[in-house]
Amino acid sequence: MSGELRSKSSIAFLWDLLGNFGGQIVRLILSIFLARMLTPSDFGSVAMALVFISVGHVFIQMGLSSALIQSDDNSDLTYSSVFFLNITSAVLLSIILFVGSPLIARFYHTEEVVSLLRWLSLSLIFSSLTVVHIAILSKELNFKLLSVRSLAAQVSGGLMAVILAYFGFGVYALVFQHVFSSIVAAILVWSLVSWRPKVEFSFDEIRRLFRFSFYVFTATSLNKLIAQLDSLIIGRLFSANTLGFYNRALGLNNLITQNTSTSLGKVFFPRHGQY
């Protein structure tokens, strides 16, 4: 690895680490305020819906973001093809969740999950608008902008949740926290990245990327399903109140155990072929 690349990677790692820890700390501080105004059951009900939203994000990207980062043959046609495929997948998945939310609520024995899941599914659409832009910034090792964007979105969404909770919106304060954060994140990333999609699409470009993305998608989807399995089981067998307590404790644990390794993986992944 050259000295310049080593220096750039080190700076990228520090910025991503700052973004990860900063985001966790922001969420922790905001959750303390929210815990004073909301009940553990509110947190648990939202966690039930977020199981499907979290898995949905993986199916929207289909590993194509990683493929874009790894490929050196990307063109505007490549980026535009992935962009429109992501949006199409997000819209279709949102419709599926909207229609299927009563079945999910029946699984949890909690009717409230229907409206929560329908509102939260909007975040999938807004997030799909940022997949290509984030891949471009990651490919450039521009984790400073990614971290600033992430922190700004989380702070904005968290403050919105605190305000709504104060005025008695209850569990929907947490719902709109996620939706509003995804909106702010989309606006910021579009203002930070100059690339804009063109009205063009190529199945050949998607197939080329899918030779790599298929394996990423398979591994990521399995990991995500396993990671969400505990929340799914707790939400099914116990109460939303119990899941709320568990979800808060899990967030505190992740503050230390996940951030460092996650940052290392994201920083070294874009340039592993150049060492």
C-alpha cells in the first residue's frame, strides 16, 4: 500500500469511526430523553416493525452497492441502471409491506404494527435514493462527508422525535424519527454528490455487477436475518414491553462491540485490490 493511500485510508477510518461512535452516542442521548416521555412498549412496537424494514434495506441494495465500489468499469449507464433498480425494488417492497402488514401484525398479535409498518416503509423509498451516491463517496474513501451526513440525519430525526413525543404523539414520534432521518439523509447526500441519474437502463450492466453482488447479497441477507431473529422471536413470544427493554440493552452493547470492526471493513473494502 502506498504512503498516500495508507494516509487516506487512516483518515477515512477515523472519520467513519467517529461517525459510528458519534451516531451511537447521539442515539443514546436522545433515547434517554425519549425514554422519559415514551414507554418501553412504544420502543418494542417500533422494533417489531423495524425487523422487516432492516431486512428490506438488504433486499433493496441486493449487494449492488458493494459491486459498484469494487468495480473499476462503472459508467453513467452503470450508476443509472443501479439507481433505477434500487428505486423500483424499494417501491415494490413498500407495497408488499403495506399490503402484508396485517399478516405481520397477526404474527405479533399486535394490531398497532399495521400502521407503524406502513409508515416506516416510506423510509425504504427515501433510502433507495442514496444507494448509488453513498457507493460513490465510499469508492472515493470520502468518509468525512458520509459521517457528517449520517450524524446530521440522526440528530435531525432524533430532535424531531423528542419534539413529537413532547407534544403527545407517542409511538409515532419514533416512527417519524426514522422516516425524517431518511429524508434528511437523502437531501444531504444529493447536495454533497454531484452525480445525477440519467434516464437510461442496461440489464447487461446489472448482470455484470450481479456476478459479484450475488455473493454479497446472499451473505448480507443471511447475516441480517440471523441478527434480527432474536427481536422477531421476542416480539412473537413476549410482549412489546419486553422487546423494548431488550432493544435498548442491545443498542448499548453495540456501542462498543461493533463500531471498530465495521469501520475497518468499510474503509479497507473499496481498495483491497490496490494493496
